[in-house]
Amino acid sequence: MTALAQLPLVTLYLTDRCNSRCVTCDYWRHGRANVTVESVERLLPDLARLQTRVALLSGGEPLMHPDWQRITGLLRNAGIRPWLLTSGLSLAKHAREAAALCESITVSLDGTNDLTYRAIRGLDAYDKVCEGVRRAAERGNAASLRVTLQKRNYRELPAFVRRARELGARRISFLAVDVSNPHAFARESPFTEDLALDASDLATFNSLIDEMEVEFAAEFASHFIAESPAKLRRIGSYFAGLLALGEFPSVRCNAPEFSAVVGVDGQVAPCFFIAGTAGANARLAGLDAALNSEGMKSLRASIRAGERHECRRCVCSMWREPGETFEFAPRRTA
């Protein structure tokens, strides 16, 4: 079984607290813990040995951590590029610091108006999030927008692209809502919301992609829209697969070969959607030892062999060629 000698990307959960109330997630219901600054400091020697280049700061909502700036500074001083993944609720307040400390910022934005945003995110905060995106751009670090498509917002696909332009975003990307994997969202009960597209939505979805391919030809060509039209159509195929109206789109992913997730408690996982093995804890064993424990090596081998059921319905697969330059957190534009 193969050991990991390099880890170009690490996802660090700074907190499991959250200030959103999303219908897809339960972190906001029970999150209480923050990672300690000292535990991040203890990771740095292993991150250096593993030649880590990018740290994705996630959670929960990382900007809720009282020492997020200190942690981000530690990573920068160690030569690791911080990449902030945020709901954007606190970005306006922290725009100056986030723009200066973070190499890249990604804001989750699941509506193009107050009503849609509130229906999905549970708060009347759409304008506040947009303000944060604008302020980051004004500070010279234009944020990317990430949209999770579901029944309540998919009809706004073209409006999302227009809104991204208006806000001064660097680019926009789309993925399907995950309704199969409770691990990724700290769910304590099965999904009960009507989130996935149904059969009557699929034709509308595909028509919208056809229209976007014409209207936003320049945006696709410049990669302002991160996905190609063909990749966006795969989202429709995913929803069709959920309805047993077709096969799920094939998944090509080797994320566990170049990245890992470290939870607030130090638990190490191969990716966002698959839990790690017992004993693979960076706080107890060290990150290098946790990653290369027999259990984790066996888990990566099973993922590599296509044996994990989570991979069949994955909405966020990533592929990196061996030796490929790692650019998941592109340098800011100013």
C-alpha cells in the first residue's frame, strides 16, 4: 500500500461553529469547538516535510474563529498559501484582513436575491454577503463565488453569472447539492428537505445550459465560469441518476492522493466526503503518521480501486496529474 510522501493541499477545519442556518448542513445546530493555535503550530513541521503549498481554511465558518488571523499568519509565514472558504456573512467586517492574509477567497452564494438566499441559507443576509464580496474586490483580492445548485435556485443559473460580474468576483463555479452523504455536512438525521431536482426540472435545467452557452460564450472561454458547458450538463446527469433516469456521471478523482482534511479534533480524512479511520488523528499521532497509518493507506487503496460507494455519487471530484502544478488557490489579481 502506498504512503503519501507529499501533500500539496490540506483542508483545515478551524471551527465547527457556523453563523449560517443552511438547510443542507447541521454544523450550525451543534458546532461548539475551535481548533487551537497551538495544534496548528504543531502541524507545521509535518506540513513542511509533506511540501504542503495550500491550506484551505474551512469549517463551520472559519471567520468565527477568534484567532483566525493569527492562524492564517502562521501558515503564511511557513510558506503555505491560505485559501479562505467562507459563507461571506462576516467578510465585509474582515475584508481588509482577509484580503491581506489570504491568497484566495471563495464565498458560498446560493441565491441571487433575498428570497432565494433566505430559503436556502436560513438568514436574511443576502445584501451583507454581497457587500463582503465587493469589499474584498475593493481590497485587491477578488473572491470567487461557489454556488450549490438545488431545486430552489437552479433557475437562477444565468442570474448568478451576471451577479458575479456585478459584484467584481474573480470567477464563479457550480456544483450539485449533495443529498446522499451526511458525513460531509455533520448531519445528525437524514435529509428531509426537497433539495434535488425532479424529473420535471431536468428539461428546464438543460435548456438553461443551452442558453448560457450562447449568452456567456466569453465567460466560458475565459474560465470566468469555472466549468465548461459539458461539465455543467453533468450536474443534470447527477440529478437524473438520483431519479434512476440514467447512470450517474462517471467520477474521475484522485483527491486523496494529493490532499487531506484535518478536522477540529485533529481527525484526518482522505477527502470531504469520506471519514478517516480510527486512530488517524493528527493531534495524537502527528499528521504524517496519521496519513500513513495502515488504516489510512488501506482506505486510500480502496478509494483508488473504486470500492467506495461515496465516490459513485460524488458531486465534487478533483483530478490532478502527477507532477501537475498545484493551482487550486490562484494568486490574487492585485
